[in-house]
Amino acid sequence: MKAALNGVPNLSVLDGWWTEGCIEGVTGWAVSSRTSVEANHDDGQTLYDALRDDVLPQFHGDRQGWIRVMQGAIAKNAYDFNSHRMMRRYATAAYIR
């Protein structure tokens, strides 16, 4: 999550915070659109497919597109996923009921 503050797009499986933070092609890319345990065996192939088809062509061939994804990571994920939000949710869930 800290990488988003520096404009780093994410490429990861859909678990944890990335389930909420992934906006395909805006904040980064999902390795798999499925979240079941059975899907884990093809995550490797899905990763290579995403790199070949989406991430690397944009990084090498579409500078403005890559910058838009970097800006999306900052605008969406750095804004939504930060320590203030974490503390607010923790305090609300743990202490205020």
C-alpha cells in the first residue's frame, strides 16, 4: 500500500486490501479475477499473461497511459488506503460500538 504513495501500480492476486483497491488498468492489474483456492494453481500463468498482454506493452509503448495508471494509484489507492483510515477503522471496530 505504501508504494501507491509513490505512484507504483500494483500487479497482484485479489486478496487483502487489493480486493478493494484494484481498479483494472486504473490503479494496477489483478493477476486473477477469481479468488478461490482452486484458482491458485494457474496464478503463475495468469501473471505472465498480464505482464505480456497489459503491463509491459503499456510500460514500454504507452508512456502517457503508464503515467495515468501511476496517477490513478496515487489518486485512488494512496487516498483510500493510508494509516489514518486504518486507525479510524481500528478505533471504530475495537473501541466504539
